[in-house]
Amino acid sequence: MKTVKVLTRSALAVALMGAVMSFGANAQSTSGAISGSADAGSTIVIESTSGLSRSVVVDANGRYNVGSLPVGSYTVKQIKDGATVGTRNITVAVSSTSDASFDATTLSVVEVVGSRMQPIDVTQVDSRMVITAEQLAKLPIARSADAIAQLAPGVIQGSNDFVNASNGQRLSSFGGASVSENAYYINGMNVTDPLKGFGGIELPYGSIEQQEVLTGGYGAAYGRTTGGVINQIGKRGTNEWKFGGQLQWTPEWGKGAPRNTYYSDALPGSVGSKDLYQYREDNVGWSTVQSAYVGGPVIQDKLYFFASVEGARSEDSLVGTKSSSSQVAERTFKDPKWYAKVDWNITNDHVLELTGASTQHKVSGKNYQYDYNIFSRGDYLGDMTATDTKALMWIAKYTGYLTDNLTVNAQYGEQTTDLKSNPDNKYSDLIPVGGSTNQNPDLNGGIPITNANKLAQISDPKHQTFGANYRLDVTYHLGDHAITAGIDNQRTEDRNDSTIMAPDAGFYWLYGRKSNAMTEISEGEVDAPGNYPGGEKGYYVSKYIQETRASVKVMQRAQYIEDNWQVNDRWLVKLGLRNDQFINYNPEGQAYIKQTKPQWAPRLGFAWDVNGDGTFKVYGNAGRYYLALPTSLAARGAAGSIYTNEYYTYTGIDANGNPTGLTAIDTINGPGAPYSANREYGQSPDPKTVTAKNLKAQSQDEFIVGFDKVFNENWNYGAKLTYRKLNNAIDDTCYIEKFEEVAAAQGIDTTGLRGCYFFNPGETAVFNLPNGQGGYSELTLTNADLGYPAVKRTYTALDAYIEYPFDGKLWGRMTYTYARSLGNTEGQVKSDIGQGDISATQDWDYPYLMEYGSGRLPNDRTHQLKAMGMWQINPEWSISGTLQVMSGTPNSCQGAYGPDETYPAYPGNYYHWCGGKPAKMGDAGETPWIKNLNLSGEYRPSFADGKLAFTVDVLNVFNEQKATRLDPDYSPGTYRQVMSWQAPRSMRLGVTYDF
């Protein structure tokens, strides 16, 4: 047993007071702090492996603190009378304070034989998880920022319908919020997807020094998120040259065969659970990752360089759904990345950092016929549409330690993302077919008829997004206060964003069905199919056209101030205030959303060192958070878009899936005329009429209270309560009939009415309507007029954990979360049907769609058990693992409206009614529990001095493959059909060498 020195309680109280007095983590959260206690008047010298050196004199109370230190390894020395009397080796974590206390002459010291005591960091009042490079190298998880984030309590994997635009990986839901409400950072720069908020740029996996995952309670420096924050800190060069590489291989033979998907028996029809919907057993493949890095001093103690590259490649097969023209795609994915960083210590008081990074996600492949009779690939049909998403970012950052009490950080950075697609359509003479499962089975023999043309739309190859982030942060220490103030500005753009129907046809056939043939397709606007030949059983078809064109931008500005006040030796209070402003511009550069009045976001936090020795902390925080709307909103909401259908009945279907024997169905615009439920006929809207005049930004309030406690020399534990409440949401309403009714009563001209308007659901809205004389009339609609329920989204959670901090051999952490996510809006997307139209979901289009629409929300997983750990068996062998056990997500049932099963809003099963009875949201059971165990083993042979490592990772050891989403569409054969599955088992082999 080893002997360690531990300060007595009174000594620790002084030491930890020094710790909580340090508030050096700057606003960009790329740094941490070191503080502690030592002899008054002595000098503390802090030196990093990257040449940075800081010195400070211990104050009269025996305390010191040094902030705004880049993350990494440091040597801390105490110098007294010109001699070094003590040395500590310290690792600084992002946004954390590391204690480096020395035995002061006035403090008593006791010898403790046994394990070490793990003090609690009493400087933190927020909720975060920090994963280091050493842990990432050991833990068997998917190689993405979101996979790392999902190790944190309250963070779950989002719907498979939404992926990160830069790498195709699944996204995360934080605290019940939708997947588009998170913020992503690299080295202090916001790199969130400007288009939809779907993820952000990521570093090469091996270049991540630390990843910080903020799940709540973050300070005033952070904004523009009502979900969570993923903050990646990249590696940097040191005074020692280092280089190395890694190879990883995930072989096809190490993967489990995916489960096949069958139709459902939940609502009996012509097909059921014995009828194959999609053969997935052939959807397997392999992947490799090669990476290398180099870093070291260009000029010793002055100029440093680090660079890395990563190349990922995978190939697989994707068998399409069963139809008369089934296909299989042989796909190739290429994901090259690079990262480079230069650190220049101009002097010990002035530091300049330059960062550059790039990611690319390329998808290509070939399409072949697929024979479902013998489950075999057939003739080559043509190349699939190739896509190439390439993101590039750079940052310049200056840090000035102007005095011992004054620190300045200034930063500017840009990111661009090119989104290219290259369709190779050899079958453009064929008209693509959609909704083939809704074809009349009397006409297709019970098997959907399609054709080889799967390309319905094409995009502008010059499509690009852009972001610029500039900020200034100033921190000043004044007695017991550390005051930080700053500005945080961001400009994002969506350039050449156009989507049109693919030639030659310029439309595609979309099949539909009404369970009651005499029910109107759209009440009062599109007649019932039963009134026309071939529609006697409710079957119909439409010519579908949906096109958008836009180049737009969003300006986001913020100012903030935060005071970290050390009230006494046990109490720390953080008081912050942030003001956000958002402006969204249409393609003509005119503002259609202008939220520039003060949007005050107060932040309050406290930490109470109960015992005064860092072994028991009680903390809490409360705050308001605002979220801007991304650029994609303008494509349909503020630009000229087309979204029409021409409806027909039919009496036959030819071999290519084309309907024959067409009879035009009458619409409000005439028989066979294009009809748009949302009045999207390509006209450009007046920017003053796009939204409610009194539109408020989405905001959320959050309250957290918790504790962390040392159990004994080896274990820590704690718990926290979290409550989140959505104050305002933004969505669109298309309830034009009510607009016309109220306007008529107020004597307002409705000639210029559009199809849909953005508003705050559940609140009174004031709209501008053109008056025909060059001016506007104000139309006021109360929520009583519109008939919507009040917007609601709440998240209530209890998180508990137990942790065994690393002792040189063992490390482990287990968390349990009990959570409830309730309300009538998930947020900006709608996961239960896979709708990704940001803040333009179908939910609030008409009040009929919201009846019985409150309940358990799609991201609600009531029980979440997570564990991770590592055991260093000996210097050569180690094992590690992660475990997730979670209850299922709620299912909904959506059918026709009301007891008479009508369609007063849209012609589809979008209403919270099934079989003529109310069907409350999230009240149709839930998906199965998910159990996912990942294990890893590592061997570092002694003959290679620990530089060579061989690894084996097994993800989803028990090959659990449970359904993660079920179809809510109350139609025969498809209701409760599996829409997505848990990924099957895979094995990953690796070899690493660090020179």
C-alpha cells in the first residue's frame, strides 16, 4: 500500500477556496484553470508542455489562481527564497479548475496509508461531461461527436431520419429537445450546420484532446441552443516531437446480419407480418480507417505545430423495398478529414492560435436489379446519385494576459460547406413512382409496381453554406469577483439552395388511398375519389411537384456579462445576463424576421462546499436560453416555392407504375388543376407578411439542483434534478379559412393572403395583409380564434451516478436517469414521421392536427442506464466497455379525423384519431427496450516499449436488434411497421503505433 499526504480539513478548506476563486475557463471553453494554496508570498510558476509559462505570487491568505490556460499537461512549482520547494504535475481539463496545493508551513499535515481521496470540483455549477483523448482511445464506441455525447446522462440517439450533414452520422437529443437544437464547437468556434442545425463539423477522432458535453446549466457565454452543447478541443504541439498512426478494420464477416422488415398485423389488410417489406440480410459491408499525426516544436518554447489526417472508407449493399422493380445499391462511402493547429507564444503574456480543419462525406455507387424470388442481384441499371459534402473551417484566436487580473480573448473564424450532387439518371424517360404501397391491389396483383427511375428531384451543384463567428471576451478579477463580459456574433448563409423536379417528366406519381372512398381528399377543396371511375375503393393518384430556390442569410448577435462571486470560503455564486438578437433575410436581402429588441437571458448558479473540504458539493442553477431559426426556413417560408398536386383516379397501372385510365378529380382550382394546400404556387412573398409581427424567438427555461459527494477513498456519487420548460415555439399555421373569416369580420381585404404564416403557437398573433393600396392592414388573431392548445414541452429528470476515478488501474462510471418528456411539440422537427422541415412541421398547420396531440414526446426514454469503464490489467493488457440499457420511445397512432374519418386539413393519416376514436399522442405503447453492450481489449507488447497497440472492439456484443421507430400511419399492413432498427453487432480490429 502506498503512502500519500492529505491535508487536514482546515487546510483543504483554504486550498479549495483558492480553487473556487479561479474562473479562468474563458467564454469559448477551450481552457481551464489551476489554483490552490501555498505559503503566502511565495511564487507559483506554471509551465505547460507547449512552452506557456505563467507566474503568480501567493496572496496574504495563502491562495493563488491562474486562469485561461489551454487544456493539457502542466508542471506547477512553488518557489520560496529562490529555491523550488515543491513540484506538482497537473492535467487541466476544459472549463474545469485543477487543484495544485502545496503544504504551507502554517498547515498541519497527516500521513494517510491507503488509497487517495478524490475531492469534488466545487467551481462547477453546470452539468457537463468531459471525455479525454486517453479515454477515447480505450472506449469502444462509434467514432463521432454525437456517439461520444450519448455517453452523458439525458442524451439519447435521435431518429434515424436525421443525420449530421458533414458525416452522415446519427444525431442526439439532449434533455428531450429535438436534434436540431444543439450547438457544436471546435476550439471555441461555433461550427453548427447553418442550414438546419443538423450536427456540425467534427475533428478527426484521434485529434480530439478533450470533448466537453454540456447538458445544462451553462453560463451566459453560451447561447443559441435549447438542447445541449458539444465542444471539441483539438490536440496541439508540445516541446517534444511526436508522430504516429493507426489502422482500423471492420470486416464484413464480423458483422451480424440485419433483421428483415415485414408488414404489420396491427391493422389487418391484404398484407401482414408474413409478407416481406424489405430484405435486409444482404445489407452488410466493411469499413477501414487510416489516420496519422505529427506534432512538435518549430521553435522550442515558442512556436508549435500539430497536424493529422484521417481517411475512412466503407462499402456496403442496400436492398430496396420489395416491388415489381426492386433494386440493390452497391455503395461506397469516403470520409477524409484533416486538422492542423499552430500555437505561437509571442511572449508569456500573448498567445496566438491558428486552427484549420476539414471534413468530407462522399457517397457513390451503382444500382442493380434485385430479384426478390431468389434474393439475388441482377443486371446493372446505372450509377446512383453521387453526393459530395465538403466542409472547411479556420480560426484565428488571440489570448492576452495583460495583467495578473485582466485577460482578453479575441477570435474570428469561418466555415464553408459545399453540398454537391451528381445525378446519373439513365432512366429519365420513366416517371418516378412514390407511395406504391397505396396502389390498388386489384390492379397490381398485390405487389407494388415501380420502375428503374428512383430520381425524383435534383439539387443545384453550386449549393453551399457559410458561417462566420467573431467574438471578444474580457475577464477581470476584482477582489472576490471575476467578471467576464463579451460579444458573440455569428453570420450564416445558405447559397444557391435550389431543388427542382428531375427531368424529363418534371413530376412524379404519388399514390394515395382513402379508407372511406366518399371522404374528400381535402375537405372543401379536393373532391372524394369515390365520385370518379376507379375511385370506388378510395384509391387515387397525383402528379406531385415540390421545388424551392433560395440564397439567404441569418445574422445573430449577442452581448453578455457574468460575475463569478466568491461570497465566502464555501459559497460561490455565478450571476450572468445575455442578450441575443436574430435577423433572418430572404433571397432579396430583406429581413423577414427581425428579433432585435432585448431578449434577456438571465443565468444564475451557485455551488456550496458543504464541509469546506471539497468532499460534498451542493449546486444549482437557473437560466433562460434562446434559439434562432436556421437558414433553411426561408426556402419554403420566405422564398417563392412550389408544392402542388394534380389529383386523378385510375383504372389501371402499366408495367412502369404509371396510372392509366385517368379521370381528373375536381379541386377548388378546377378538375385536374394544380392544387396546393399551402398555396405554394411559386410566388415570392412580401417579407413583411411572412411572419406574425409580434413573433418571439424560441426560448426555454431550465432549473437544476444537485449534489456531488465523496463516499470513501475510492468512490464518488451524486444526483441532480432537472426541469426544462419551453416558453415559446415557432412553427407555421396554414389555417387560411380562419384568416378569411376573422378578416371579413374586421373588414380587411384578403386578396393578398398567402398559404402559411410563421407564428408562436398558442399565442395571439398579429399579421400584415396587403391592403391593395401599397400599405398593410393588421389582422389580429387570438388563440381563441385559431383554436390551438397552448404550446407545451417539459422535461423532468432525475440523474444519479456513482464513479470510481482512475487509480492507475481501474476507472468506471455508472449513471441512471429517470426522465419524462411531455407536451404537444417535440421542437423544430417531427421525429415520429421523420419530418425535417425546421419550424415548419405539419403539427400547427391546422387545429384539427393538434387535437389529442399532447402526451409523451418522441424523444422520451423514461429509464436510461449507462456505464463505462476500463481495467488496466497489467502494463500490456487492458479491457474496457460501455453499456446502455434504455426503455423504448412512445408510439403514436395517426389516422383520419373524427368519428366520421374525414380529412379537414390534409389528405393523409396525420390526425390523432384512429378508427374513429381519439388516439392521444404517444399513447400507443412504446418500442422495445434497448440493451447495447460494447467491449474492447487492448494489447501493448512490452518489447515495443508501449508504443505499439493491438485492439479488438465488439459493438453490440449480444447482437440486439430491436425496433427503434414504428410507423404511426393507421393503414392496413403499415400501421406499427418497423421504420428503423438498432444497428447489428460489428467487430473492429485496430493497430496503433506512436513514435
